[in-house]
Amino acid sequence: MTQNQEDFIQFALDTEALKFGDFTLKSGRKSPFFFNTGVFNDGETIEKLGYHYASAIVHAYGEEIDVLFGPAYKGIPLAVATAAALKRYFNLNVRYASNRKEIKDHGDAGIWFGSKLEDGDRVVMIEDVTTSGKSMDETVPIVRAQANVEIVGLMVSLDRHEFGSEQTMTALEEVSKKYGFPTAAIVSMPEVIEFMKECSLLEDIQVQALKAYYALYGPKKAEEDFYEIKT
């Protein structure tokens, strides 16, 4: 695990962006944990979040990037904060763009705002958390319709490491397979669990809840017990 990952996990715990309890997700799944980037809502926390994204993007995809795309709505501040961090900490002047949920019919009309995409642009897509990967079914076609671009990859803050429609792979793996570009996360939930175990931050009841959850929603790998969480 990198220092950026360890720092991000501690950051998420300190701000309570990552919580443990009983939660119902948008997918309808009942989860023992919840991650919410909406708590990063002031200058200090959004700057830190942008730095963690920027560090993870450079680590995963290198510096050959032209545009960050953040899908509406949560992806918009993520793209802005990350673009600023890439310039401040890595001296990379990267453009950012987003889509609109509703098509605008006046002024800067259309479904797109921010930097226009051009043929040959290298785009990194940014999201907050992936559970099922369904959001990519909407946003990837929108990006590819703008110009002949190369989607370098997708970066999310937390990979919940659950299966999507195919139970043998994670939702992020499924996105990569379906659309033909790499996917990555600042951290994955197994890495969060490993960090919390090493720091004695997980209670037995939380461990049991996580084991039960991943028995239902963890990818079904034939050759490994992917979510063996020891007490």
C-alpha cells in the first residue's frame, strides 16, 4: 500500500466520509459501510481530496493526460479539485469537463460544459465510488460522442470491490472489460480493511458484518477466498 493510500484511508475515517453501520445503497443493497464524498465540502477537505485523486491518477496513469471528466453531479467538484491539484503538486495543466443532467437550450447550450473535447484528447474519468458500475453506461457514450478521444482510464476514490452484473468480477473490472480502458481507485475496500486491522480499528461485530456482506456481494472467484477477513 502506498503512503497516499494510507493517508487517504485515515483522512476518510477522520472526516467520517467512511462510516460503519447499517446503510441502504442506491443499488438497494444493505451495506455495513458507506462512503460519501459529499462530506468534503469546505476548502481544506476538498483540497486534500483533490491531492489524493491527483496522486493516484499520476501513479496509475502517468502524466500524459489532457482532460479530466467528472460526470454530473458529484464528479464536477472532483474534476475541478483534481485539476487544481495536478497543477499545484505535479505542474500538470489539465483541462476539466462535465456533462449536464438536463440539456440546456440557451446560452452555452447542450449537454456539455467545461473544456470542449478534441480529437486525440487523452481523458481520465473521475467518479466518487463504484458499486455496480452502471453509471458508466450513461457517461462513457456521452464522452465518446464529443470527439475521437482516448479514455486513459477511470479513477474512483473507493472501490467497494463488489460484483456488478457479472458475479465473477468486480464492478470496476467489469467496466474495464466492457469499455476497453483501465480502471483504478485511490483505495479498495480490502485495503481499507487491511489498514484498519493493522491499526486495531475494526471491532468484531464490524468484521462479522463485512464477512457476511462480501459473502453475498463479493466477486465469486473460483480459485481464491477473496474476502477472507480474519478476526
